[in-house]
Amino acid sequence: MLKSSASIALSGPAPSSVVGLVGKWRKKTHQNRNLTRPLHFSTTSQASFANPKSSATPMEVEIKLRLPDSTAHQKVSDALSPFHIKTLAQENIFFDGEGSELVKNLAALRLRFYDLDSRCVLSLKAKPVISSGISRVEEQEEPVDPSVGRACVDEPGRLLLFGSSDIIKRVREEYNVKGLVCLGGFRNVRAVYDWKGLKLELDETIYDFGTSYEIECESVEPERDKKLIEGFLEEKGIRYSYSDVNKFAVFRSRKLPD
């Protein structure tokens, strides 16, 4: 498992600094497996959200293919190793209204921390549809100061105080959220590959109730690109299936897909 996640160079061994980063992140993961309860961090930062240039809500279209186990994950990692660009250690924390206003309306508010808080992104996803391994969902993203993000994990109500955030404006006005609660979350090790003009993302997602494996790929021609990826997997003898739920739904169900 660690072998596939830590091999990040296009050729030759991974830089020791990145291997050390993934190692530290994994150690943190094993020390705190229960992420379905609110996490607590302290910070005195008062920085604000960046103001995005556009409030338009784009549609994210992704191919999502589920791998059955760590063996299949390792086979994909080995086969794609010549095309490897980077590995990202992600921590995903979710929020909902005090009356479950977002979940009831098929929306998810998330803070994602990258590589031990080197970067943080706030996102709102809504109206998800997934069929035959192709996911379509409205997605809006804004960068956030990582220290501010950690403060909001500790005190979710702080998210509602940033008037410069179009996402928070939408949460307040469209979903009528008056207060927020932290739902907890999960961690993900994402290996990124540049393969035949596609950006493939190989995920090892670590929930407190188990680990799942998946290949994702954003695409403007998902049917064509799905066939290309399927052909690659079949040629390598790697088993796969179509993902029929997203990671947030798995987290909420507290059960790995069958």
C-alpha cells in the first residue's frame, strides 16, 4: 500500500521529502482513525476567504471506476508508474446545516486540506448523478487559508461569517442554512498520472470503517475516455467495476461498497 502511494517521480525513486510527507500523514491517519466525529484544532488566524472572480457553478464530469482491493490498486500503480506526476495526501472534512439542510438537498460542503495543510480548498457539490461509472455534479470551489480552514473545523459557525465567499452566500441564501455542524470526514491518498492525454487519479480512500480504491478521471468526453481506461485495465488483467456512489455517500453510509 505505501509503495504505491509514495512512488511519485516520473522516473527513478521518489524524492525523500515527499516520501517523508506521506509517511507523516499516514502516521497521523493511524493515530486518529475516527474522523466521523468533529475534529478539534486551535488557531488564532483571522485571515479570510479569497474572493473568486466568478460565481458561476460549473459541472464536474468524472469517470469513476472502483477497484476491488489493494492488489488491484497496486497493479494499476505499477502499470502507470512511468506516467506518474505526483501524490497528494488529502484530508476531507464535511459540514451540514444544523437541520441537515444540505444533505436533504443532495449537497455537500467540504474543506479539503492538502499535504499537511500546505493548501486548503472549500467546495460545494450539488445535484450529483452517477450512472455506468460516469459522475456528473455541480461543483464550486474557492481557496482558503489553511489556518482559517482549521479554525472552521474547530468552530463551524466561522464559515458563515465570511461574506466574500460566494459558496457561503449560496449556502446561506439557497439552502437557508443558519448554523453549521462538522460531520467529520476521511483521508485520501491520490496518485496522479498523465496518461495518453488524460489525468488519471488513483485513490486509496481511508475511512474509519475500511479502505476503498478507485480510479477517477475528469473528462469532456467521458464515454470515449471510459472505454480507453477500461481497455487499459482489461489488457492488464485488472478487475474493476463501475462506481455507483460517491465518496461522501460511502462516508455517510459507514459501509464500503459491495
